[in-house]
Amino acid sequence: MQRLSAAADDRFAVRVFVIVLAIWMLLPIALHQYSATDTTPFVVAGRLVRSGNTADIYLDKNGDVAPRFRAEACPGADPRCESAPFVAPPTALPLAVPLGYLSIRGAAFVVRMLDAIALVLTMALLWQRLADRGPTTRRAIAISAVLLTPLVVVTLDMGNNSPLIVLLVAAVAVERVRHPAAEVGLGVGIAMAAALKLFPAALLLVALAQRRFRVVAGGVAGIVVLSGVTASIAPTSLYADFWQTTSRWSDRVAIGWFNGSIEASAREYSGSGWPVVVWALRAIIVVAAIRLYPRVPARALWPLAPFLLITVFPQVWVYYLFFAVVATCVLVEATGRLGLLPAVAAVSSAPAIAQRLSMHAAWVYTGSVLTLLVIVAYALPERSRADEPTMIS
């Protein structure tokens, strides 16, 4: 009877996991009537490149969205419409141009569907890697998928491209990138990700440190090609506009309740002494990372590198927490601490739930980030990275 009950529980876990992933795939359809905050600026930028109005892509000298940009983002001159600026590097413009041919809702649907596919594939890769460890592991992954759903909903609603980067690091973390051509393709993917957000370029440093020279070559080639295409469709002055926009926009969102950075909470709760608090916490994180580095499995460096970077950045958005989920899965494989999977999923979704409930509390976001750091540190194996047999070590 106990065996039959265990088998039934195992089948139930598999069904729950499949159903949850199916729901994720249906979310872009459910959200189709809404525009996507993070997709719209790419659509508008693509249209401005096509029309030759590249000077209106970034914020103007007063730090405001250009009238032409706003007109494209808010058709009908709706006074309630608030357009987020385009804050990606100019190298993202070749990727934005295709979106410019679509309507704002059409582009949002395409990006959301790509994001949903990326997140489903990420979870499928993690399942494939861990599921053979037994029914307890499968139940832990199924529960984690359920708990991650609020985070998935918010991420797809915003139409951000971070899930594509998460899929890249997950593929490496579960050792699915083995063939030489796949490694070159990974490098190209990193180049495209860096063209959108810059910080994924740190993954090329991870590849270089691990002597994965094909990945580095693919990344460098991708950056060169994207830079060349950008130069052919937009003036080089846009790079200066980009840095000015980045500075101005960073100052605006540094105190936003939806920003989960240490700096955001310190500004809100520490008064004039916030710089001391921020740099003290950043120093603690950096020192801890250096001390714990020898215990990090080589594969875990891929999701951990971007996660650690964003924890010390002045801007941390909810969708970046997927990196912590992937990193924990890799670490749990080495330590067997399965209870950490649902814990990380629940903590990662907490800011998303707060955002949905319009809870204007930066501490919810920052608290989740710091909690994830503690969980990831606890999940590290006792042995050194050199003791773990991997394709890299």
C-alpha cells in the first residue's frame, strides 16, 4: 500500500508540474489585451529608427521622453498614458527594429510568448537534470513551479526579455551546451543579451575564466556584428545619449518602491546616512562572495554571476530573481538540500505578489534579495569546486 501511495504521489507531482507549465504557456494569451511596459519602448525605438528620427529615441536634455516617442508609445494622446523611456544600449536597436513593424499589443504578445517558452524550457531543463534523483525531488520541483507562478505572471505582464537570458545560463548550468557549435551559439546569445542589458557581458568573463574560448569567440563576434549593424542604422552620438539617459533614469527609479536594490531601501529608511549603509552592505556581499567562491561548483557560476552582480546594482527588478532559482537548483544537486527549492521559489515570488497588491514597500523587494543571498550561501556544498566532476573542471 505504501508503494502504491508513493507511486500515486509521484504521478500527481508530474501532473502538477506539467499543468503549471501549460498555464505559463497560456498566460500570454490571457495578457494579450494589455500592453507590456518593458516591450513598448523597443517597439517605439524600432519605429523611430525606421523613420530616421533616431534623435528622439532617448531622453531629451531636460530628462523627459521626447514628444515623438510619447506619441508613438501613447497613441490617441491619452493623458493617463505613461511611457517608460528606451534605456537599452544602441546595440539593441537592430533587435528592436523587427518589433517596430508590429503593433504595441502584437509585439507584447510575441515577447511574452518567447518569455513563456524560455521559462518553460528552463524549468524543463531543471526537471530533466534533477528528476531522476527520486520522487521527493520531483515533488520539490513541482511545488517550486507552483510557487514561482506569481513571479512568472508579473514577468510576462511586463514583457521583459530577462527570461531569455535565464534560459541561456540554465542551459550551461545543466550541461546542455557541449558541442563546439553550441558553445559558439551560446557566445552569440550572450552578445545579444549584453546588447539589451550590458550586465550579461560578465558571462563572457566567466567563460574566459573557465577556458571556454569558443563561447568567448562567439560573444566577441556577436558584439562586433551588432555594433556594425548599429553603426549602419543609427549615429554614434546615440551612445552619449544612452549614458545620459541611463544616469537620469537611474536617479528617478533609485527610490521607486518597485526597485529591490539595497540602495532603494537605504534611501527610503536610512535617511541622509544611506550611502554608508549601501556601501557597507555591498562590501559585506563582496567579501562573502570572495570567501565562498572556492565552494561554488563551476556550473553554478553561470547563474550566480549575474545574480551577485544585480544584488550590488542600484536597480534590481523582480525578474532577475530567476537567476537565484537556477543557481539553487544547481547547488541542491550537489548537496541534496531539497527543501531549499520551494523556499527560494516562495521568496522569489514575494516581490511579485507585493507588486500585484500595489504594496509600496521597498523592504519587501530588498528583503527578498538579501534572503535569497543567505539561502544560496547555505546551499553551497562544503567541498571545493575542484572536487566536483563537471565538464568544465
